[in-house]
Amino acid sequence: MPVLSARVAPTAPLDLIIDTDPGADDVVALLLAMASPDVLRIRAITTVAGNVRLDKTSRNARLAREWGGREDIPVYAGASKPLLRPPIYAANIHGDEGLPGVVVHEPAQGLADGSAVQYLVDTLSAAQPHSITLAVLGPQTNLALALIQAPAIVRGIKEVVVMGGAHLNAGNITPVAEFNLYADAEAAEVVLNSGVELTYLPLDVTHKVLTSDARFSQLAAIGNQASQLVVDILMEYIKADMQRYGMTGGPVHDASVIAYLIKPELFKGRSVELQVDRRQGATYGQTIVVEYTTPEQPGNVVWIEDADAQGIFDLLSTRLACLK
Ligand code: RIB
Ligand code: CA
């Protein structure tokens, strides 16, 4: 069985588009990314329906941008529903407003003109070859629609890093499926078949990146607005998972993707051949690692399985201290 391997840290800032369905852990991921301009050059935030409806995920992305002090980043609204299946949401986890633990308001700055899908098509079509990284923190609908409309955009993509899936870990929306995949398995299949460089951070690793009293104290000690927002949001967000799984803390799913982009050496994974189950029924949205492949014959996905959880919280704390 090939051993887990760590990827080297980026030597130059990454041109990054964050596709997201904020969502409690999405906001933590966005704040971490916005606090890291030395490593991540965020070109845009694109929003999708997922945890809550599109109007709320888009409002929450604008809120995160305001809290991060980064109104220079455009926010484009994308797909309001999955490719084929009926929409599902996770308001039971993220609250009706999609942001637990805090009072939301209408941010001053609005959305950018145009749809997220058209932005992806235009930007990735015009990009230098393999120059733009995408972090996909919700259902993969926007990217799938862009790939269907303009398959050649693959040329402009350096890598797609997805929060989603589960293999050795049980699902969190059904016994076998993770929410982002279950919300649009067809979209995940389109992305999987597109040939892009694809990395997954599944529940197998995010359930190892858990909050704790000590980690909440670490974050609270920073003493600024951003860290207090993260503490307040996560304190509320993790309750459902802790109760469901009997865990001692809650998983910080989406921020793990951003931490991976900043410090990949905190993570370990391997090349696998991955399939997504699109059959209607009990296994819809399941991700199956059908084979652990070899560097000589790599699979279609880099599957991240392990992480230095304390290293991630140290990174998050250090970066949040840079915000207001
Ligand atoms: O299963 C966890 C994922 O689903 C996270 O991205 C969370 O924000 C929800 O979108
Ligand atoms: Ca998300």
C-alpha cells in the first residue's frame, strides 16, 4: 500500500478562486484565506446554494468579506440549485441564516455583476495555462456548469481542491454520503471526469481536525473581532456534530482546505482512483476509493487522509491575528 506523502509548500502566491456555500465553516475558511495575501491571491469568491439558499450564502460571503476587510475581492452569485436532483440544505446545522452564533446584517458592498458560472468560464478561459487554483467548499455545481459550458477551461486550472466525500469515515448526511457530494453528485462526477488536477479533503481527514476547549482558548486569546467571530460561530456550529458522533470537538471542514493550500506539509494523502455513486437510493452521493494507485500509475484524485490538527489551529490563530 503506497505510503502517505506530504506535498511541498507553494513557492509563489497562488491565484485562487474560492467557491463556497457559507455556512459556518466556510466563513472560517474565507477569513483564513483573506488573512493570507502573502500566499493566496484571491481573485474572487463565487457562491452556490448548499448549506442554505443562494441568497443567504451570497449574503454570508459578502459578510465574511466585510469582516475580513477585503472588499477588494468580488463576490459572484452562482447556481441556486443542483444540476439534476432536488435542492437540499443544511439549515439544521448552520441555522436559518446559514451563520450560527452571530447576528447577521446586510453588508455594505453588494455582489459583482454577472453570474459566478460566467465568471469562471471567462476567467479560466483567459488564464495562463494551469495558473488558477480553485477551492470548492460546497456542492460542485458552479464548476460543473462552467465545465459543461466550456470544457476547455480545464487548461486554465492549476488544481481543484475540494472539501467533500468520505470513504473510511461514515457520511454526515446519509450513512455513506458527505453533504457536499450528496447535494450534487452529478456535479462532482462532471468535475471528476474533466481531467483537472483534483484533490479531495474528505471527512476522513476533517474529522481529525476537531475543536477543543484549549483550541477555543487559543483562538479567543487573539482578542480581535475576527477571532471572536470564529469562536462564536464554531461554538454553535459544532454542537450538532458533537452530539451526532459523540466527538469531543467539532470538525472544521472547509478551513482545512485553505490550510492545505497555505501549508500542505501539515497534511498527508495519496493518489487514488475515486468514483462517485449517482444511483438514486441509499448510496447516492457516496465516494468510493476503488483503488490505491501508485506514483507510476496515478489515479484521478489525491485523497487527503491525515493532518496535523494542532498545526492547523496554530496556523488559523496566527493568521486571524492579522485581521481586524
Ligand atoms: O460536510 C461538510 C461540508 O458540507 C462543509 O463544506 C459544510 O460547509 C457543508 O457545506
Ligand atoms: Ca461548505
